[in-house]
Amino acid sequence: MIGLHPATRLVAWAALVVLAQLARGPWLWGLGLVVLVVAVLFARHRAWRLVKRVRVLLLVLWVLFALFTPGELVIPFLGSVGPTQEGLWAASMHCVQLLVVVLLVAVLLETTREQDLVAGLMVLAKPLRGLGLPVDRLAVRVLLVFRYVERPPAGGWRALLVREDVTPVVESLRIRVFPLRWWDGLLGLGVVVLILLGAVR
């Protein structure tokens, strides 16, 4: 994604996330394999860190679908408390979809600076200015969230509520916004068309 505008990268990332939710069967497994390889090559440590953070959610998701989806029992003597074939399939599919999204987030954060991500969000949110929304203030808050997620304080968010000696750090935030180029607009339009075609399908 070198040379692409951050807004174009965000649109492409969103398209892959949508594709992961629409894909089924071999298409989903193939997409998952490709995303896994890319994540291992370009964002191994960040991807592993993010996967560890959602491991409980993955376990809960798998248990809920495996045990509570009606269908043919895998272990008949367990009765209704056992997993079903349909449940195992649905659990695996939803877990893979979540993993694909997490890995895509890792790759995006690893290959794009946080300031560039916020600049891309500002470009995409520019039409909202007409509704009176403070896009610049929203961009600064998103940047602060990125920094908190990557470098949380000792003790996490609870430390900010309990400790009285924690003082906010005042720093200047610089966001460089540059216009979209023609190939960015063309690629973004193509991605949007592909998303619409996939949704219609």
C-alpha cells in the first residue's frame, strides 16, 4: 500500500473487512490464509498481541455457537448440552471472520502511521462538516485513542480513575492532511463498486 493516500488505505481495509463478513466456505478460508500470511510477514508481533487480547472473546464466541446451534449432535450421549455439527461449523466460521478482522487491523496499524490514519479519517469525514460535526476535534480524539491502545498507562484505565497523582500529558499533535490524487480516487471508487457488488450477491 506504499504510495496510496491514507484515506484510500482505509477504504481498502474496510472493503476487506466487509469481504470477510460476506465470504463463506472456501472463500473465507482462502481469505483467512492470505491475511494470515500477510500478517505474519508484516505485522507478526502486533498481530499476536491483538489476538491475545481477543482470545476470551474468541472462546466465548466458539462455545456459544458450538453448543447452542440446533443440529445433529456430534456426541449423542451428551444430549442437548453437547456440540452439533452445524454449531461447530458456525463457530469456526465466525471465529475465522473475527480473526481476519483482527489481523487486518494489525496490518493496517503496522503499515500506516497513526497520524496518517487520522489524516485519512479526516478526508473521509470531510462531508460531515456540512452537518456541523467537528471533524478536527474528532480526529484528535481518534489519535489519542490510538496512542492509549498502543501505550496504555500502568494499571490500565482503572489507574486513571483511582490514582490522583496521574496528570495528563500535554503535547502538540501534528496531522498532515494532503489531497487525494486521481489514482486514489479511482481505486477508492473501484473498491466501493466491488463492495456493492458483493453485497448484492
